[in-house]
Amino acid sequence: MTYAQALEVLFTQLPMFQRQGPAAYKVDLDGTWRVLEMLGRPDEGLQVIHVAGTNGKGTVCHLVAAALQSAGYRVGLFTSPHLKDFRERIRVNGSCIPEEEVVSFVERYEREWAEVAPSFFELTFGMALDHFKASAVDVVVLETGMGGRLDSTNVFSQPLVTAVTNVGWDHQQFLGQTIRAIATEKAGILKDGCPVVVGRMRPEALSVVHEYALRHAAEVYSADLENEPAAPSAVFTENRATARALCRVLAALPGWHLPESAIATGFERYAELTGQRGRFEWLPPTASGARVLVDCAHNLDGLTALAGTLATLEFDRLHVVYGTVADKDMAGIWPVLPAATYYWCAADIPRARAAADLAAEAAQHGHAGTHFPSVASAFDAARTAAAPADLVLVTGSIFTVAEALPDDRFTP
């Protein structure tokens, strides 16, 4: 079996939410526990840091992992979804799980999981823990997939530290129709006696996290936003403050050595150390000299924050390549999208919303543009049309950004 064949098995034989949407969602942890039993319980003995939140949880995980690497620890990092290569989800000290290990895993367990009937995420999580255990990592940094309480990653009874970055509107069909309900799902990762770090969030969400923390005797630490140095992106400033608070809480635990110098080095080099891509990332300029920015913002809070950051940048005209998923509620998003020339498109996944449908609805909300048959064609058109002082932005979904990123800059 080749790596490509192994991926074909994983992507086509298992229900995958990122590609299929709601049909692949599971409402309990039973499948996760069956996977872990099948694998011989690789979760046992691992020390973990667990991060949930509507936005920023991936960036916080990457920052924390980079700081720990800089302090000399061997760090397992589990995030989702991937941008270019499945292996991005599973890293040890920044290095993706080797292709041959993915192949070996599929070959070894393909027949066994037929009886377990796992989802793509459940099996991928099990593969990650199996790899981390075999790699003898010192600590694992876990990003929840969605929610928290019923997320596959929520199987550890005593994490070192938990964190909730923020709570906003996303996945309401699964997590609830109010901020308090969504916060309840995110706060489901809190555990008895385990400290929790909270980022900036709505008061009604924060009250829920505090209620859960009180119930679990979990000490609450807040991100110090006032003293965090400003970054080009306000969102990144908040995420970095949350990650810094988490690192400091971890550094205060017995047996952990995480000096400020390691935190500073890790944060400065985090993209290099852990390989994160697509978050307020500048790509090479167009032939005319126009700047090109990609950002994975895809929900109301993320796109609102992105629009606020765009307002601080200088450019003549804005060209936006935009694609989203079919199950995304756009009602609240239309008003926050910036004035621009839009290039509507659909990523190459079954879950993508048709570009023509997106363009038609956008026109009803005052966002003019043209729809294209692919992300690549939309991106090409935007770059061709951009004058030297213009800005090209690719956003709307992780999948749209993934198809705009050049392959030659991905180094697993």
C-alpha cells in the first residue's frame, strides 16, 4: 500500500465532518473509546494540555508547543483540520508523522476498525496518540475538533492545564443556539483540580466557564491582554496572550521547567518550529506588486476580527477570494464583510457551497463580484486584476485557504 492509497482509505471509508458536514458528526465518545481499546490504550500515561475555543485554539496550541520545544521538551501536537497534507494533524517537535507510519497504521488496523466503525476524526485521534506514545513524547498539546464535552480529545481525566480561548457563534446545530449553550460544550473539557486558562470572551460565556471551574475546583487564570505586546493582527495578540498565560501556569506546576526565555523564543519562531500555516499569512506579492494575504477566518467572530485588522492596513482596493461551506449560516456574516471586489469560489470538497449560489446571495446583501469554477481560477483572477497598491485576500474557510497556499512552501 502506498501513502496515497492509505489516504484514499482514510478519506473515503470513514465519515469525515470536514468534507461531508453534519452527516459525519457523532454525539458521544463511544467510538473514541472503542478506537483506543483497539489500539491498546495509547492514551494511558500521556501528559496532555487540552485547548478548546471557537477561534484561536489551533494557534494557541502551536504557540504552546513551540515554547515547550524551545525549553527542550519532546512535544506531540494534535490539531485539525490539515491544509495541504493529512500528516500536518500529527506532529512531534514540528515533524509530521512519517508517511510510512500512516501506511503501516492503515494496513495493520483496517480490518479491525470495520467492527469498531469509527469516524475519520476518532481514528485520526487514535493514530495520533499511538504515534505520540511510540515517540516517547514528554507532553501532548491537544486541540479539540469541535465543542469539547463530546469531542474525541476529551478522554483525559487529568490534563496538566486546560484552556478555553473564546466562545463565539459557530456549529450552532451541534453546540447550541445560545452563547451559554456553546460555552457549556467548550467548558466540558475542564477537569477536577486542573487549572484552566481563559482568553477574552463574552461575559455570558465567561460566567459559564467560571461556573464549571467552581464545580470542578479548577483554578482560573486569565490572559493578560493589557500587557501583551501588539502584533499586526489583533487576533494573534489575543491568542499569544492566552498561550503565554497557559505557559506560565504550566511553568508553575511541580516538575516543569519553562523559563520566560523559552516562551519568548518559541513564540517568535512558532511557525518555523511547529509548521502552522494560513493564519494571517503573507504570500509573495503579485506580478504587479500587490500584497497577498491569506487567513482562515470562517465564522462571525473570526471574520469580524479580520475586518477590523484590515481597517488598519493601507491599500487602494481590496480583492477578496471567498469560499465557504454549505452548512455555514451566513446571515450574520454578510454585514461584517468588508467593501471589496469579490471572487466567489468553492473548494474541492463535497461540503463546499456552490460558488454561483454564494454569489447570488452575496449580491442580495450588497457584495458584488464574479463566481469562478475553482479557488485557483478565482485566485488567479484576483491577482491579475490587482494594481500595485491593492491588497488580495483569500478567506472564508480553511479549505479555500488551503487551495491558495503554494505547495512548495509546505515542508512537513
